[in-house]
Amino acid sequence: MNKIKRALGIIWLLLAPAVIYFLVDRAILHIDPAGKKDINNPVIWVIIIGIFTPIAIGLVIFGWYAFRGAYDHLPTKSDELDT
């Protein structure tokens, strides 16, 4: 199970920047001042990218800890918690 956690950590590390790149790429492609659809409005893209950027940063942090093995032993009782 720990190997799966570490492998998924690598996936999260690679997936988060890829998603942000994809969003910015699509925004550049679809933003058009002469367009009449909602997808052409830059405000929509700024909101979407602004919401997903902190989520992607969190995925990178989570992936880094998973890759390092910070989640190899999860406490099952409150006595095992470090304070």
C-alpha cells in the first residue's frame, strides 16, 4: 500500500502543473474580444484559473508528502498522535 501511495504522489506532482498549463493554454486559445460566447470572456477564465491554482498547489504539496513517505504510517488511535 505504501508503494501505491508513493506512486500516486508522483502522479499528483505531475498532474497539478499539467492542469494549470492546460487551463492557461485553453484560456489563451479561447479568449477573443470579438467573441459572443461566454467562453470568450476573459473574466470567466481568470476566475477559473484563480480557483484551480490553489487547488493545484495543494495537490503538489500533498503529492510531495506522499512521495516522501509522510503517509506511510497513519495513526489509528489518538495515543499515536504526535503533539
